[in-house]
Amino acid sequence: MLREKRAVLFLCAKARHYAPISSADKAVEVMRIRVSDGIRQAGDPFEFEVSERFVSQTYGERVVAFSEPISVAGTYVYDGKAFTVSARAEAAVEAVCARCTKPFVERVSFRFSERFVKGEEFSPEDETYPYTGDELVLDKAVLDNLFLELPIASVCREDCKGLCPVCGADRNTTACNCTIEEA
């Protein structure tokens, strides 16, 4: 079985270089950043950029599909015990309009700040994410924050008129003659 290797790049501002981190194609992609500089220089912030394509994810009863890679840019700081990652993420989610039922791409941008602790110090009760070695795996933190940003009902545009409740015609493209009685 062939595994396609993909290089994910992150920018280390202090060193001003790109460091490739490879990940194999698999069911769940891996968005990771190498943080060895941060470990050596505790207290100094380091910038990073990473982008990864994710397969569809299930959130509650909703399937979240992505039309392009999720991009994340931000900083990480090591305080001697844990890393704090502060970043801005952008995703393009395949959605269906709650009013007219047409598919569209919904852009979601959000900021997040999360703590990453060494694996042996990780506790599920803490609001942190575990890490091992000199890499932070951002997948779960990014997806958790993305799911919190998703609207309950997506709308293709603010002025979408939706479907006629009587005949089902798309009122954005068709003028029907149905009478809707007010209650």
C-alpha cells in the first residue's frame, strides 16, 4: 500500500526558516508543530503557520466536511511547565442552507488559546491537551474550537428567502402565488 507523504511547513520567526514536518495520509490528518526552540528558550514566543486537509468529522449528529485545508497561524510559548498556543484559524466548511437547502461553502474564522502539558502530567479533568517529545499536535484543539464556532443553522446569505412552506419553491429564484395564512 502506497502512502503519500505530505510536508507541512511551519515558520519559526526567531530562526527565520521553514522546517518540514511530514505526515502520512490516513483517516485523521495530523496538524503538528515542532517546538524544540521553545523548550530551549523558555518564555520566548515563537511564530508558526500550518495548514492541513482534514477528512470529514462528526460533531454531535452533524457531519462536518471541509472544502479546503484548515489554516492556523499564531505563536507558542513554553513557560517551563507547559506550552500556551495562541492562534487564528480559518476553515471552509461544506454546509447546507437552513432556509433554501442549497449547498454552499461557509467560511469560519476564529481565535483560540490553549495549553499543552507533558503527556504524563495530562489529566482529562484539566482544560489542557497532552504533548510528547518536541511536537504539539494541534488537531483536537483546532477541531474543538472550530466546533464551538459553528452556527446551529447555517444560512447561505443574510437575505435568503428560503423555501415556500406551501409549494416548496425556492423563493430566491421563483415567485410563487401561494397564500400563507398568518396565525
